[in-house]
Amino acid sequence: MKVLMKLLAGSWLGGVLWLAPPVALALDVTITAQYLGGGTGRFDNTTPPGGLCSSWFATCRTRTTVTLPITYDKKTTKGAADPRDLFYVGLPAKREVDIYHDTTGESRRLTFEWTALSQRVQIASHFYNHPLYNLTLSGGCRAVGSVSQERPAKVSYLWDITQPSAPSPCWGFGRAAPNGRVEIASVLETSVAYAMNITPPFRMPSGTYRGSVTYSIGPGGDFDFGNDVTALSGNSLTVNFVLDVQHAFLFEFPPGSERAVLEPPGGWQAWLAGGKPPQRLNRDLPFRAWSTGPFKVYKLCQYDVGPECGIRNEHNDQVPVLVALTLPGGIQHAGGQVERLALPSGAQAALQFDAVTPTLNRRGQLHFDVDRSQVQNMLKHPGSTYTGQVTVVFDAEL
């Protein structure tokens, strides 16, 4: 192996060697979650669990965790008047983060906060001198527990953040160490529990959403570990968010639904037996709906009659057919229930529908109607058959 070293940033000037400052490292970590159209209406965490889960299993069953690439050495002085000279940790406040759809650029906003902190901390001297052994803890944290090891002298701890939205710094000292004892505490691992809140995924179009937030690390920064910190692994931490939304989307029609025969309510028998002419012709087609996200609906017509689709007889006499839609209660249009809502023609005029709750295997209907005035025109052509094609498009690719 060859090692090549070049001094690029230094030069001798008047007998003084000027050196560039050390390069600051930017750290990053990725938070992932997915929604695959389930009935819970919530994201499922897919982030690899944090290191704290090896000791605190129960915490990781109920909270989301992640390991942060933050390591450092911290000089602590037992009995110091300034808490920053003890073992000291300050965490960031709650942040709002915008995430963006990979394809459309559509944005959503989430809130993100740290709810617990765990670190694995080692010292070179005797176990009883460890600044976290037999701990007295102060500030904005509550001790959940600790795991100790004598050789090498190592303590892993878990602290809850008492006010995650605006956390106060936390500091502590080991009661067994004598006053004035100075130790170099090496933080070998940092992991956290976090809370992420966002619009329910059933209100988000399918796709992948990404965003990020960057925190400063160091004295006075978002992550602040007090005085006399050395060997810090980086001076900033970027948290990347990747949220995957894949909705359930299925509209299931029974066999034979490709043909809708329009008839008077109750059939033609009453009119054929000499009764009154029918007031209307109609057909309702039932379907079952599975939908956990927004979608659009519109119609396409073989024959256009104004804003409606038409049906036509062999003599090219045509009449309009009103095409309407009824959807289950978990789906709304413009904030209201969808009941016999007339469908527009063409993708440009499509109506958008939004999920209020996940809809799984619920009943809806398509309605086809010819009104009284048009029925009167049709009756002037006895023996005729009126036909026409109507295509109803349910589109989740918003």
C-alpha cells in the first residue's frame, strides 16, 4: 500500500508555517417510512432501529428510533460550578420540514422532534470514576435506565426528553467519583427516539416524498455537548426524510357491468299494457371500492351531446344520458359527500376526490339517466334501439 501526502494548504512565509483549519465533516442520517394502503391510515416506520434497542427493547416496540453518526470526547470535572463542564447534552427543538413529491413537486409539511437520547460512553480509568455511574441527572431529561460495564469502564444510558418541542439541556455527574475528578468520556455511539407527524397519507398522492433538515453541532449549536469537547465526528447533521406512499386503488364491478340497459323504474310492462309513458329511463351499476388516497374521475363519450354522453338510434336521432357517481362515505369531493354527482367529460375537467378515511371494500354506484323530456322524444321512434359507449375513468395518477 502506498501513502501519498501533499501539503496543499500550507507554505513557509517568513519562517512561519500557515496551515488550513481542519475540514469540518457534515454528517447525515436517513429516516424512512411507507404507506401501502392499509386500513390504519398511518405511515409504517422502515428506518433501521437505533442502537438503544439492544438494551431497551420495550422502548423500541412503541417508539421510532435511529442511530446518529455523532461521536466525540468530552472532558468532565466532578463538582464543576458550570453545568457545561459536567457531562452535558443539549438537543434541538421541534422543526417543521417540507417534503416534496419526486415527480410532481407537490409539497407536504411534517414536524419532527427528538423524544429520547441514548449514548454509550467509555472512560479509561476506574469504573467508579465514570461521570454517568450512579448518576445525578438535572435539566430537561428524565433517566429511564442505564447499563454498566466494569472493564472497560462503560455506561449506556437512556434519557427521556421531558419537553421535546423545546428541550432544555441535560447534565449530570457520577456520585461515586471524588470532587474535582477529571475524566475524558468517549461517546462511542449516539442514538435517539423521535416523533414525526404529517398529514395522513390517505390525503397524499402516491409516490415518493423527500426532504431534509440540517442541525448544527457544537457549542451554542442545535446539538450542544458543553465545554471541552474534542474529536467531534462532525459539525452538522442533516436528517433526510424519504416517505413512500403506495395507495390501494381498485374499483370492482360485477360481471356484465360493461352493458347498462336503460329501462323505466319497474320495467316496460306498465307502459306496454297501456299505462302512462315512462317518466325516465335509468340504470344503476353497483361496484366495490378500495381507495386510500386522492383520485380523479371523468367520462369519455362515443357521442357527445353538449356536456353529456349520448345514445343514438339507427336514424341518428340521439338523446343525452346523465352519468353520475355515488361514493362511500370515506371519500369526499370539495369537502362534501358524493351522491349522484354528475361526471364531466374529458381529463381536463376531471373531478378530484379525497379520502377522509381509508375506504376498503365499500359500496358505490354509477348512475345512468335519461330524463322525461328526452324519453318523450324516444317514444316517437317506436321499435328503435338507442346505443352508445360511455367510458368512466378512475385515475389515481394525479
